[in-house]
Amino acid sequence: MISNIEFNFDPAATPIWPVRSADLAAWQAAHPGPMSAWCDSNDFTAVAGKFIRLPGDDGTLAGVLLGMGEGGDKAADYWAFGSLANALPPGLYRIEGDLSSAAQSDLADHAALAWAQAAYRFTRYHSNDDAPSGDGSDDSDKVARLCLPENTAAAALQGAIKGSFLARDLINTPASDMGPEELADAAVALADEFGAKANVIVGDDLLAENYPAIHAVGRASTRAPRLIDLRWGEGDAPRLTLVGKGVCFDTGGLDLKSAAGMLKMKKDMGGAATVLGLAAMIMAAKLPVALRVLIPAVENSVAGNAFRPGDVLATRKGLTVEVGNTDAEGRIVLCDALAEADSDDPALIIDVATLTGAARVALGQDVPAIFTGSDDLAADLMRLGETLDDPSWRLPLYAPYKERLNSKVADLNNVSDGPMAGAITAALFMQAFVSQPDRWLHMDSYGWNDRDRPGRPAGGDGLAMRALFALVKERFA
């Protein structure tokens, strides 16, 4: 239960009218008298994101007008509901007007999602915090609540909220309380909730089970590395495998990061958090897939037994990897997980990782980079991301750059021989561990919001998770 959302429609709730600037005069004509006059006297012109409370004859709140500016036809316009949720007094509200019609159900769903996200708070370490928690109903009388239009896909919305809140909580939790063991516990708890099966391979058992690359990266930590393996769904359904980078903290290893470079490294398991959130959405929606989630969970630490620059590592696939830089550890742990994912011959492999600064330089913090051997897969995800305002952008798997990963002592190096095209060469490294690149999609994500925006609070975030869910649903449902 999300504290600021009611999943049953209540016609007695206070109405909210989203109104475009061009439609404001028509709305006023349909609502003559005090409410129309109040708009004029307050010089309300329906500027995007601006709102006005409308008084009733008895002085109570009769409704709310939310300005949509010249927009109102795209999901991005409805993030404004995220600001509105925190600006209105406590009470129950409903969406009125065209947005409540069946034809506008997708936009209504997005408005409700933005409203729900406004309730998110990460308060685990606040000793005296009166803010709404966002994860229960005890504080529902303290917040503005939105009851959903009757045409809203309530179950899908609940799944989207659950997945988003789960990803945010996991990323926001500091590494002191979110190490490999705690990340595995979160995955097992999710599996238990949805009747899935979870298996965790820990420590030296990784060597016995032939996951040597995961073990090599995580062995220097006092917290043992592990591979999390979650399975859900019917065995004869199309197989979908999600792989998430679970580096719970990244010091850079012996190629030590700077102090500034370590500040946000609790989010280096953002890929794992994103695929767990996505898995929650898939299982909540009961999509007809045989789902598998693989998460290599490690801490990249510095100790006497840390892997070193120049070491040659074995991998599950049999390829050997020369370590050019210990701070490029994410692709090393992922290569074992990708090889295992590939062994199942799934219809689709999706991996998500907070992998390279190069992707952020190219596309910024809000737009994850995607790589795939399938033009259709890339085009579909980008189209859905544009519709949902959950964007990503394709970068090329430019084959000539593979030679930059050449090694004189091993099958390949984990970093290229120069500073350019870092996101592409990282993706090309991982491509070496999948046999069918047209059935594989790699996402290089920031996993974080640096600033508060309506419906998108600062902190951890499973970027493009809703677009990935829409892609899975479109392909398999």
C-alpha cells in the first residue's frame, strides 16, 4: 500500500483538472461563477506546472486546476503531478476531465505514478523524521492522496511503484548495510514474496561452481562475493534472463579511486537494483515468461589478496582476461554471469550496469546508453522510452574497436589501449561472452538522480526500468 494512492475510485474526492493554456477559456465557460472568476482574479493562465486551488461557495476547497501549458499530450507533461502531490493539503483527490477517459488511460497512469513517487522518502537513518514514509498507510491522513480513475491499470501501477521503490531503497542504502550478503537477502525476500526460487553461491564455492572471475574481483573483501540466481515462471514459457551488476562498493581496487570518485560508489550496485525492481514489476504483472535473474554481488576492496593490474583471470566461458585496470571490475564480474545466462539459450538477455563514466560523458546522467546486436530491439526500447518519458539511447557495437581490447598474454584485456570510446569498448568486452548479440541488450546506466525533479527525487533510481518493462510486456505478453 502506497500512502498517497487509493486504488479505489471515489467520486466524492476533490477534483483536479489538468488544463492546457489553449483550453482554459473553454474550461472557464463550462464552470462560470466563483471558480472562473477566481482564475481571473489570480491571473491564472495554465502555465505548465502552475496550479490554483478553487474555493467553493462555503469556502472549502472545491477543486484544483493544474496548468499543462501548451503540452498535455505526452507522459513528460504529467510529472507535474509529482509536485502537486506535495503541495496540496491532506485529503483525497481525483483526476477530472479528459484524463479520466479510457482514451487517456496511459497518461492517467503516468500522472498517478508521478503522484506516488512524490511519497518516496528514504528515512532509514533519520531518528526523528515526521515525513511520510511512502511504504505504508499509517501516515495516509497526513498527505494528499489520489484515488485512481476507474480505467487505470491498478495492478500494473502497483508493480511499477513497488519496483521503483525497491530499486531506490537498495541503491540509497550505504554499503555498510548493503553488502553482497544484504543484496542477496533482498533478492531472496523478493523471491519469497512472489513464489520464486533463489539460490546463492557464496565465497570459495564460486570456484567450485566455475565462476572464477566473480571470485577474483570479490575475494579481497571481508564480505564474501556471491552469485544470486532467482528463477520464476513456467518452464515452457519464453525464457527471459536479467543480469545486474552488483558491486556493492567500488574502491577501484589497487587502481584506487580518488576520494571524490568514491563518494557515490554505494550506487555501483545500481544495475542489480534495477533488475530486481524490473523483476518485481514482471512478477507482479504475471507476465508469461520464464524469468531468471543473475546478480554477481561483490565488494571491490584493497587487501593483500586483491586482484592486480597485469593478472590474467580465468572466466566461466573459458576466455582469459588480462587485467589492465582493477577499476574496470564490473565487466569482469558480469562476464561470468553473462556466460551462464547465455548457456540457457534465452529468448532475451538484458543486463544493466553502472559501468562507465564514458557513457555519462556521452549522454549525461538521465539517459542510459544501450547496446545490442538487434536494430529492432534498440528501436523498440527507444520508442517506448520516449512514450513513457523513460529514455535511453543506442550507441554502436563498433566492431573495429575490438582490437583495442587485444592482449599479448591473454584472450582479451578488460580495458582498451586508449582513453576514447570507453562505453563502446566495455560493451564489446561483454559481447564476447554472449553467443547471440541480437538476443542481448546491455544498458550502461547512471542509476542515480543528482537533483530533485517532480516525481523523481534525488538519489538512487532504476533509470529506464519502466521502458524495459514495457519492452518485455510488448515482446512476450
